[in-house]
Amino acid sequence: MTPLDGYPLEELKLIYRLLHNQLPEHMALMDSQMLHDLQTYLQQQASKDGIDVSLHGEWAAWLNNLTA
């Protein structure tokens, strides 16, 4: 099995955005360990890029590739 750091970051962001957008219709995703692990990994990567992940706007912009 490939660890998360073995996948392209853009692919992981896309998968996270798609899953996160499904939360209202699929509340079971809230308890998904995989989604939690993916979010944690992405937040670590964003922090390395200088993003304050506690600020929703910065985090969302990074996830959507809207940062410079």
C-alpha cells in the first residue's frame, strides 16, 4: 500500500475536497479515520507552506490552490 506522501499533493487535495463536500449527505464520513488521516496530512503540508490552518480562509484557499 502506498503511504499518503506517495501520492501527488494535488490528487490528495481533490479527494479531500470531494469527500468534505459530501459530509452533509453522508455524515458517517465525520467518523472516517481515513478522512481524518488525510486532513491531518494535508494540514501538515499546508503548515509547511506557511498556511495557518486554524484560519478557515487560508486553509480553504490552499486546498483550492488559490494561494500564491
